[in-house]
Amino acid sequence: MATCPPYPTRPPTHPRPHPHWWQRTWVRYGALVTLLALSGLVILALVREQTGTEGFLVGLGLAVFPVPLLLAAFRWLDRVDPGPWRNLLFSFAWGACAAALIAIVANSFATRWIATATADPTGADTLGATVIAPVVEESAKAAAVLLVFLFRRRNFTGIVDGVVIAGVTATGSAFTENILYLGTAFGTDQLTGDRGIASVTAATFFVRVVLSPFAHPLFTVLTGIGFGIAALSADRRRLRRVLLPLCGLLLAMGMHALWNGSASLGEYGFFAVYGAFMVPAFGLLTWLAVWTRQRELGAVRAELPVYAVAGWLTPAEPFALGSMRARRIARQHARRHAGKPAARTVAEYEAYATSL
């Protein structure tokens, strides 16, 4: 009697198909870096052409002032569950290079076309600033938020993530725009001979860097909030996940249009819009972002005790992880007694525990 062959102890393995060349990670990263680098070179050439070399250098030196402050603010907001640096680097680079290039090219083309069609250059400039520019610029910046939302979904889990990605993207875009405006103002002063506090450069610096450095981040943050709420929605609510980011984008465009149009509302139109709309909106969104941050810490304190009961954590750890002050003390203690590598390990542990 013939004996049956023994059953296999493990399922047969089949070789995994090799991904196509365009699906490889290094190809995608290479294409993205190349796109951003080319955009940066082109935008650099365009801005330098409009401002001149000296104006470009002056604009660059002055435009950099608000950038560290804004980036530090968004990074502070993201400290509870910090996202990877590569997402922030991509967002800033997209805003400073790709979004700025799209905005300059599209706005210039649209304004020239309207001026030719209507034979009214002044009206074309006003229409371009109040209608064309908000739609183009906010759409270009929203593309960065959309890309992170789609391809880095693991790091995009709520409102804070949307605010941070949108804010960093807008910071990059405003940085490039400020170089252009400040460099152009400096060129104007060179022609007219104005110097000091009464110069166009000083006025532009005061309005764009001192008075309203948060303006562009504020607009785009509305888009980020829409994506953040969509990230909290269940997967089955697809209509809501589409409509919420779209509503945020429309609000960002409307706020941007109101801001750009304030210059045409009379002598005090800018200050009226600034005081009546921009400052309250900034205060409200700041409160919302900080409240969401505190809500995340509250979730840590409420959820992690279950893991302490299971023996994964000590009883005190959930409450320490739910306090930013306790987290900071833990990192400082590790750095003082075991060096920077230990402090980084503690920071990673805090991030993993929050994600859990």
C-alpha cells in the first residue's frame, strides 16, 4: 500500500513581484527632490530678475526674520505627538519653491490677460490681487497638505497635524513672497533716494514682517483644519472627508481675498480689516490649536492607565506622559545623567507612548 506524502508544514512561498521602477521609494523621493530643486532655481531667478542682485540679498536678509519664530511656534504646537522632520521640511520647501512659483507665474499671466482684455491695468491689478491671487496661492499651498494627507496618512491624525503642515507650508510661501516685496521696495528706494524710517522698505518690513507675519499661515491653517477634521472622520464618511477640506480651502481663499482687498477700502481699510477680522481670527485659531493640544494630553492621561493595569507601564507614567512639564523634566534628567542619546531615547519613548 502506497503511503501518502506528508502534508507540508508551511504554506508554499511565492516570490514577491518586483515593483515597477516608478514605484520604488528612491525614485519617488528623487523625483520630488528634483521637482522642488528646479522650482527653487526658477523662483530664485524670477525674484532676482525683478529685484536685482542687491535687492534680492536685502529682501532675503529681511524676510528671514519671522521664519524661525513661526517654525518654532508650529513645532511647539506639535510637541505632544511630533511628526517626522521630513514632513515639515517638505512642507516648507513646497511653500517656498513650488507654491511660490505657481503663484508668481499664474498671477502674472492672469493679471496681464485681464489687463489686455479689459484695457484697464489698474482694475486688472485689483482683480488679480483680490480674486486671482487668493485662489491660486491657497490652492498651491493646499496641494502640500493634500500630499501629506494622502501619502503620510500615519503622521496625519488630527487637527494639530493639519495646522502644523499648513502653517509650515504657508511660512515657506510667505518667506519667498517677502523676499520679492522687500527686494522690490528696496529697489524703489534706490531710485527715489529715500532712506531710513520713511522709506518704502521700512514700511513694507513693518507691515509684512512686524505687523502681520502670521497672515499667510493664518489663511492656510483654515485648510489644514479642514483636513485635520477629515482625518478624524470615519473612513465610511467619504463625502464628509472630501467636503471638509474643500470648505477649509474656500474659507482660506475668502480670508485671503479680504486681506488683499483691504488696500482698496480707503485710507484706513487695511487697519479696519486687521483689527476687525485678522486679530480676532488669529486669536480664535490660536485658542483652537492650543485647546486641541491640551485635548491630546488629556487623551494620553485617560487612555494609558489601561496599559499600566496590564503591566506595560508603571502607574505614574500615564500622568507624567500627559504633562509637557513632566516630559521636559524627564528629557533634562536623561541628558544630565546619560547624555544627549539618552534624552533622544526618552523623547522617542514619549512620542511612541502618545501614538499608542
